[in-house]
Amino acid sequence: MKEESPFLYIQKALHTQLSRSREISNFAPAMGKTTTQLAKELKTDYDRNKLGFADAVHLIALTDSINIVEMIAQAVGHTLMPCPKECKGSLDLLREVVVLSESVGKLCGESANALSDNSDLGQELSAREREKLTGLINQLLSQLVCLKWELKQ
């Protein structure tokens, strides 16, 4: 049995996402296609009707399908991260990274006591604790990306 390509899975996910919300008819004209034509191109069981790369990117952008972009990144062994809203100068960024790193470190240290030796990370953390930790980590990652961009200039 032939293994399914992760990209075929992504195409199926995009088709399912649009079919559930009946959005194919809304987006087909914006792409210069009929509803029937776009629906067929999204169906993976038609060998001759595959969605082209440019059309797929256009459709992903029109629908703001971040989940599909995440699937593509995972299929090639990467992760998706939102662009930082604003980047400051190198020195300010470095200071912010240090402060955020300290906050994440303190919170991780506090959370370590809530984890037993045989639990999965976060298993015994409350939803509030997980949300706080995730928020700080996301802020830190965003600022690290800014700093990386700034240092490469």
C-alpha cells in the first residue's frame, strides 16, 4: 500500500475546511474559477484535478488558513511562528530578552514542583499556569526572532 503524501493530506484538509463552511462558492470567483472547478481541484480523489501551487497559496491567503500553513511547515520538519508585531533596536531587544528569560526561568522553576517524576510536562499544571507559561514563552520567542533579525543586519 502506497504511503499518503503529507501534501495530499494538506490538500484534503484545505478541501474539508472550505467544504464545511461552504466557502468554496465564496472564494472561487476571487480565484477566477467556478465553484465546481475549484471543488474538483480541491478533491484529492480526482487524478486530473489537483490544486496548483499558486492557487493553493492564493486560497490559503484568502482564507487566512494558518492551520494549513502550520501543516506545511510540519511536513518539512519546521515550525511556524508569527512575525513579531514590532522590533526595537538591538540593545532594547537584548534587555527585553534578558527580562523575559528571567521571567520564564522563574515560572519554570515554580512549575517544576508541580510535576511529578513520571508525569508529562504540564500534566499537573493548572490551565492558568499553562496559559501564563505559554504566553511568556511566546513573547520570548517573538523577541528572540526580532533580536536574531536585528543582529543579522
